Amino acid sequence: MPAEADRTLPFVEEGASTTRCRIVATAERSFREIGYQKTTVADIAKTLKMSPANVYRFFDSKKAINEAVVGGLTREVEALISGIAQAPGLSAAERLSQIITALHSDCLERCRAFPRMHEMIEAAMSESWEVCRTHVERIRAVIARVVAEGVRAGEFSVPDPDLAAACVHAAIVRYCHPVLVSQTPEAPVPPIEAMIAFLLGGLRPAG
Amino acid sequence: MPAEADRTLPFVEEGASTTRCRIVATAERSFREIGYQKTTVADIAKTLKMSPANVYRFFDSKKAINEAVVGGLTREVEALISGIAQAPGLSAAERLSQIITALHSDCLERCRAFPRMHEMIEAAMSESWEVCRTHVERIRAVIARVVAEGVRAGEFSVPDPDLAAACVHAAIVRYCHPVLVSQTPEAPVPPIEAMIAFLLGGLRPAG
């Protein structure tokens, strides 16, 4: 009976979704505490008191679990900066400055709280490029929206706002990429405020 | 007899220096062919038909050998861009553009020819930070010289040429860092020419 099937489906899906969430949360804790390389699917299953076969019903590999963990982190970062992009009462320069500062602080904090995060990110970079690519494109899209608003308001003047936004995004990788931020704490790099001022200088109209 | 000692010393030193060079060249080939992680000091000694103890007379660890290998590569890159910084008949913008293009092309080529290079660089980043720091500072010094020349010539206008140079250098890390360049071949990043134009825009005088 279709009516019966329709009624029970949401409950089945909620159960599966809860199990998925528990697997992802447990994997994230294990990647944080013992590192991505040393964590096995068997460890995750054991912590959850389930069989590895049950974990594999939801994720076909450790790589797939990592994609879910990294996907969760990247969505948090995307939400953080989307909020700033939409906050009322700010100029485009203020928005851009706050977005870059937030990306940098968020990365610094995560690297401090989670010193082995770069292992997980390196695994995603080499095995799950699509997750990284999607994240880069979403962040770039948010920056592009702010740059385009600044151009419309006469605050910025660039021939191609999308390209300028992509340049700004590429230029801050040293401050926002977990692999660089976590591995080079004492690197001789200009303060983020100096970098923001330099980049805003490249966006502002001549004269 | 001091005269005797003085006469033989250069020959002894030349011998030691040749052995050091052979160890470094063999290590570099092994890092290239089988990777930094899988290479052992015993492998290097075996290829050179010497005992591991003899290798340890020259380098006290694999880390020390890696510092010599990475030091050699970084000096090549520094020489490449110092040449451009001193080439006659170029404006500061042309020099800077050629330096950034050279850093990017050199990195791309090395990553193509040496796909495991990032292992060696990651090891240097985590174990031999001084080698990396020195390299970053030398590249930044060359860029700073070109920016300062541009300011003197009225081509650029920035309040602090050293800081602007450090910003330019930090902004191109996405294009010149082996760990990022080798691991993300399909990354959505603007063409280097667009990035150079954007950065030059940040250096040029307003109006």
C-alpha cells in the first residue's frame, strides 16, 4: 500500500540519517584525537559498538567518511562568511575585510584545537578533490558577490569582479589553508590586516 | 709542520666536499624516485657503496641530508630570480612580473618532473623550519628590492615597500608552493597573468 509506505519512510530515513551523523561525529573525534592516518573504519565501528559491515552500509570507505567530515567543516566556514556577506550596514570594504579576517581566525582556531587537521585535509586534497573544489568555489562566490556590490556602489573599480574576487581568494590562501597555517606557525608572513589593506588597494578606483 | 698541514688541507677538504656532494645527489635522486618517506640512510649508503657510518660522518640524520637537498633547490630558485631582479632595461613592473612568472613556472616544472617533491618539502616544513624561513626571506628580499626601485622611479606608490613586498610574496604562495602546486593540479585558480595584473594594481600610484 503506497499510503503505508509513505507513512513509514520518514522514520526509516531519520534512523539512517542519525546513524550517519553518529559515524561522522565519531570519525571526526578520532581524526582529531589520533589522526586521520591512524584511524581505521574498524576503530570507528568499535567506538560506536557496531560492526564494520554496518559502517560500510552507510559509507563505502574511510575516504567517503572523510568527505562527510570535511564537508561538515567546510559548510560551517561557508555559513560563517555568508552571514557576514549579508550583514546590514557595512560597506563592501568592511564586509570583505571581515570575511578575510573570519576565514583566517577560523582557520587558526581550528588548527590550534585540532593540530592533526592537516592530515585530514591533505587526504581530502589527494583523494576527494571534488569536496575541496566545491568549497573553494563557494567561498569565491561569496567574495565575488561582495566585490560586485562594491563595484555597483562605486567603492571598488575592477574590470572583471569575478576575476578580481578569485585573485583576492587565491591571495589569502597563506592565511586560510589548514595545511599552510598548521604547519608553519612561525612563518614570516605579514599581519592579516596589512594583507587586507594591500588587497583593498588593488580593488579601489584609481584617483 | 704547519707548512705541510697547510698544503694538504685543501685536498682533504676537497675530498670531504666531494663525498658530501655525492651523498646529497644520491639522496635527491632517491627522494625523487622512491620518495622522501621511503628512503633510508642505509639505502643512500648502499647506492654509494659506502657504509651507513660513513654517511653519518657527513650528515647526522636523514633530516640533515634533506636540509642539504632542499637548500640546493632553494638556492637555484633564489639565483633564478636574482638574475631577473638585476637584468638591465626592464621597468620594476616588468621585473616583478617576470619574477612571479619564473617562480610559478619553476615550481610547476619541478612538480611535474618530481611528483614526490612535496614529501621532501613537507618534511623540511615540519623538521627544518630554518631552511624554509631563510628561503622565504631571501625571495621576499629580492621582491622588496624591486618594489623599492619601482617606488624610487615613481612607478609604484606604497607607504611601506618592505611590507608591500611581503604581501605580494604571501599572495603568490598558491602559485609557488610545491605542496599546493603539486597536490592541486586542477584547482580553480586564476591564471598567473591575472594575479600579476591584480597585484601590480595594488602597487601603482592612485590616479
